[in-house]
Amino acid sequence: MFEHSSDHDDLHARVFSWVTPRLRQLPWRDERDPWKILVSEIMLQQTSVQRVLGKWEAFIAEFPTTHTCAEAELGHVLRLWQGLGYPRRARNLHNASRVIVSEHSGRVPRLLDELMALPGVGPYTARAVMAFAFEDDVAVVDTNIARVLRRLTGESLSPRSTQVVADEVLPEGESWLWNQAMMDLGATVCRPRPLCAQCPVQYVCEWRGLGVDPAERPASTRQARFEGSDRQARGRLMKALVSGSVLIGDVSEAMGRSPDVSMRLVDALVEEGLIRRSGDELHL
């Protein structure tokens, strides 16, 4: 598939023609500030766009620069993060801002290795910052783009192979729009239940809704159920702490778990640096 440059050109033309009137209007897409892009990408990890929209704007209003975030207390960052889940991401972002200030004079680095050295930043997030903030020629592969590429090739590609294909089809000088277009194609048309009749590249898709879906790669591990989980209990306590301190004696009720389980989770949160214990009180 896509053996010749003309194949790439045709693919690019069809995708760009499709996305031009359909590109989703998201506030971070109007930005090229690397810090604001980094915040959006960390927030969007395992979280839907709709949940991130209001939170991103509020966070950026409070912390418009790496310096303002680095100077803030972690508890303040966690309060603004409340509702997005996975508070480790907030801690990582706060730590990343401090690294950026101390090691890069407050400027988000541009190189892949330097970005990946930041807390909480992996290959996808690093490439997203490069493509969306600096408009460097790098291919981004999120869940949506991976689904599109696996169906187009008709192969159950490994993550490494998916990145190779993404790199091969990336149009030079158009990384920002291409990556956004491929994301939107996967989010709105090439969904888990695809709308193949609406797809601008169905003519070249090796799968086209027929046979075994190559996008359905078996997961190595299944995510634990949220209801009744430790993650839910941790989230309940974090939410309670947004309003103020919580007494140790009230932790079990706040978490909805037994005293023994609650204290185990509290100890873990303290060790992770997400909450503080002062005598018989817990604080963010």
C-alpha cells in the first residue's frame, strides 16, 4: 500500500479536501504556545475532549506560563485539576513545569529526547508538542490515528509499525493540519463503529468494513472496572480535599471503603506526594 509518491499525494489531497470544512474547533488548536499545547495534551491523556474543554481554559487562565505553574503549590494545581481524574497527571505536569523552568529557562524544549525527559511525557505527547506547537515534520499516533492506519493497511500493526507507517505518509511541511485531520477522521468517521460510506479514503482502504477489523488489537491487560475500585475511592478523597482538610477519622466514610483499605490508599497517596498528612488531618 502507498508504494509510490503519487499514492501519498492522492491520499493527502483527499484527506485535506475532506477536513477543510470539518476541522473541529478546539481552543488549543488556535494556540502555538508550547506550554499551552503541553497542558492540553497531558489533560487529553485518557480523557475525552468534552471533559477537557472547560478545564483547559481555566487552567491556562490560572497558569498561563511554565513559571506561574512552577511557582504554585501542588495542592492548588490539584484543585484546578479536580474532575479530570488521574491526578498523577497533574503532579507530573507540575513537576514538568519546574524542570522546564530549572533546566530550560522556562521554555518548553523542542527536541524529542528533551521532551520525553519531562515527567509524564511519552512518545505521543512529545511528538504532539513538536507537531502542534512547533509545526515540526513529525507524525503523531494516537488511538484514532492508529485505528485509521491499521484499517487503511488492513494489517494489525504493532505500535512501532504503526508509527513507521505514519512517518511514511506524513506530508512534508503540513504536519499540523495532517495530524489534526487524521485525528478528526478517526474521531468522527473511522470510529470503532465506522461510517465507511462517509470516509474520504474508502477507495484505498484495505479493510472497508469487511472481515476481521485489523484495528481491534488484543489488549495486553484489561483496565479494571472503575465502580468500586481503589481509583474511585482515591478520587472521592481527592474531591473531598478540594473543599478543605479531612480528618483521618472521616477518611473511611469519604472513600466509601473499609478503614483498613482506606488507610492503605491514604498511605499510597501520601507517598506519591498527592496529599499531605499533618497530625490527624489530610490536606492537598
